[in-house]
Amino acid sequence: MTEYLNRFKFMVDTKTIFNILEKYNFWDGKTIKLGLIRKEYLEKLINRLGNKLIKVLTGQRRSGKSYLMRQLIFHLHKKGIPPQNILYINMEISEFGFIQNTYDLDNCIQLYINNLQPEGKIFLFIDEVQLIDGWEKTINSYSQDYTTEYELFITGSNASVLSGELASLLSGRYLSFEILTYSFTEFCEVTGNEPGKTAFLSYLTTGALPEIFNLPDMETKMHYVQDLKNTIVLKDIILRHKIKDAGLLESLFTFLAQNISNPVSVPNLVNYLKNIKVATNFNTLSSYIEYLKQTYVIHEAVRYDLRGKKILSGVKKYYLNDLSFRNLLFPGFESGLGYLLENFVFIELKRNGYEVFTGIDRNKEVDFVAKKQGLTRYFQVCYLLTDEQVISREFGNLENINDNYEKIVVSLDDVSLGIRNGIRHIPAWQTQFFK
């Protein structure tokens, strides 16, 4: 340990390092900025405290993971945990740039312990841990330490945080939580709007990135979302994967953002891009889509054959993690409320823990097949049920499914049509039906 600390001192003065830790921790009783309390996420985390399992918060950049960590730290303070027993490191803050690899992280933790001498359980919070090379070695080591009691919490903005070797290394020793941007309920809480159609249309046509609600005007919000998109593309994809064709990646993101809810096949997309003079091939495009998925900025829904009970390859649909990437980056591009509504339903089902597919029943499409813990539910999404022909089409696609699972039609109609042939109709803002 002395050898490591000496190396650490050579890299950066240990007094400077401790001053940085002191600045961003809450050992002196300084106020913790909490933001909007994410009640549902916080309750899930609180209910899973008190064990050696690593709590992993994943999700897109700026979805609120850091605020949620601070809210949990505040909860621990209220429950009597001494502030000195909690270490918080946020790798997105430039002053923590001295932590380059797993050895630096370990030395930083040891410096904190040696200086504060905390007694009892120690709580370690590491924000955006994927920015530390080899971080899993240190995290795994502290989670397995039987000489001192530790409880660890980490966040990551890339799905590969829990893939490959890491998943094997931590197998059975972590709990993961995907953090999404504000729900409609949270949107109403932060804006003071009464839940209903007017508020829902505002939610649907802007976005729900937490920081947006602290910004003064539309121009600032648009710049914020543009900068966030650029950060995700540059830091999380181009630099991480050494992408050579940044222009192709930009074109791909633009296409997917402007075509949410539409069926997409990679071969057809290759041809489309070639037609607009963007050269690419199947393997490159497939890799770039995977990289976008790993940052959580887009999600993929594969097709599910309801008759054959199997997943189909080929055509897929893509949905944005937050509609601000469509509404604020491409405000002149009209994709229609129906497409935005379908994106909302997909994300809302994910928020409630469902695995979500698009359904095929012979030649008819079912917008979503949602599965969770042995439960299956079917959802059909429609802008408005304007006449009997539209009603027959939307309900008919669900009526043809030959099982007894719940079937729901979602639309923006002012009032519910109730239940028709066993199929429930709901206005989209009645989000209790997505649970």
C-alpha cells in the first residue's frame, strides 16, 4: 500500500487530492443539491440497501443518475450514517481527472480512509465509473473485502459497463437499475402542471431531460441538447471506439431520430445513405447502431412472431431515450404526434420494467408486446380514434390475438372508449395503466 501511495504522490500531491475530495463530499455538513426527488427510483434503491451487492445505475448521460446518487447519500445522512463514512467521486468533474486507472482509484479510496479513519461500514459512490481504465478490479476487490464492511454504488453511461468479462467478474454480485429521464408524472411535478391532455402534449412535444427545466428559454434548451448529443457522439462513441467516419455516425443518428417508430432494416438503410452520397456497408452501419444503443440514446425493438412464439431478425424499430433529441434538434421536421406517442409508450413500458417487442400476427402488426415476470400485455398505439373504420382497425389487430393476456389501445382522444370486446382503451396520460 505504501508503494501505491508513493506513486500517487508522485503523480499528484496527496494534499491537493484530499482537498478535491473534501470539496465534492459532504463531510463538513454542506448542503447537498438534490434536484427533483426521483421517488420511485429512490425507493427501489433504499429497499435494496444493507448488503454487499454492488448497485449499478446505468442510463444515458444527463438522465439524472448523479442527482439520484446524491439523494441516496442524503437519505443515508438522515438515517444516521456519519458523513465521514461516505465517499463520493464524480468522474465527469474535471478535477477528478487524476484518477486515470484502477490503481489511482484504489489509492484515492485509501487516501480518504487514512485521513478520515471512518468507523463502521463505508459507503463508496463512484459516478461515471467507465471513465476509469480497469475500474472493475478495484470495485470487485472492495465488494469482496471481508475485513472491512463496504457498500458500493456506481453509475455508467454505457451499456458495455455490464457486458463481457465484467458481467462474468461480478456475476451474481450486483443489482442494476436503468435510469430514464423524467416520467410524465415527474414532468408535472417539476413544471407544476395538472396531469391531463394539455400537460401531456407539452411533455410529448418538448422532452424530459432533467436539466432542461432549469434553463431559461428555448434557444438555451436547444443548445443544451445539441451539446449533450455532441458529447455522447464524441466521447462515448467516436473516442471510445476510435470511429473514423464521424460524418456517417452523424447521418445515422439524424436518420434514426427523424424516423422513430418506423420499421428499419440495415440493408435498406445502407441503400438510403448511398443514395444521399454517404458511403457505408452493412457491418459498419450495424456496429454504429450498436454503439448508439450502448449509450442509451436510442433503443431497439425487435419483432416477435405471435404465432411462432419466436424473435424475428431483419426489420426493427428504433426509439429515442428522450424526445428532446427529436423535438429540439429537428424542430422543423414533422414526424407526427402518432410517432411521438408510440415512442412515449415504448419508453413508459421500459420504465415499468417490461421487455418490449414489436409484434407480428400473420400479416397484422401489433405495436408492442410487453413481457415482465411471466406476464404478457399487448399495446396498440393510435394518434386519434377518429371514426369507426380507424376503431375497427386498431382494435381488430388485437382481437385477432388468440390468448387471454391483457390488450390495450392507447391514443390521444380526450376520453376513454372504455372496454370493447375485452380490449381496454386509455388516453395516453393515464400512465397508471402501463405499470
